Amino acid sequence: MNSMQVVDGGETMSVLKVTTVGNSVGVILPKEILERLRVSRGDSLYAIETKNGIELTAYDPEFAKQVETAERVMREDRDALRKLAQ
């Protein structure tokens, strides 16, 4: 069953079957889930363990932390960066 359905609390649920993929084990993600994650073949997904279970996301928390740090440095050193750019 790959169709998405709404469960209690308004959350969406999809049943995924664990299957053999070459010499490994994996799950096949239905087209609807790939669209909602905005990913396609070859993209990376991140499995993050939360208090509510495993969250599957295309969002890289480490990259986001690096971008946040870069933005902070750019704000703090705006004048110096402007001089370097000239």
C-alpha cells in the first residue's frame, strides 16, 4: 500500500515496504512523498532521530548551522567584508 492517508490528529501516513535493493535493504518512496520532500533520484535525505521517532528530511541540519554561522559573521564584519570586496 503506497497511498497516503490521513490519520488521527490530521497527520498524513504512508505505509512503506522494506525490500531488497541489490545487496542491501531499503524502502521505495512513493512519488507523492518524493514530491513533498522535493527530492529526486540521486538527492540526499537525512534520517534524524527525534523524541517522536525517526524524521526523514531533505534538510541538512549541519549545512544549515554552517549557513547560520556565515550569516552571523557577515553581519558582524559587514564593513570589513565591504572593504575586501572593493
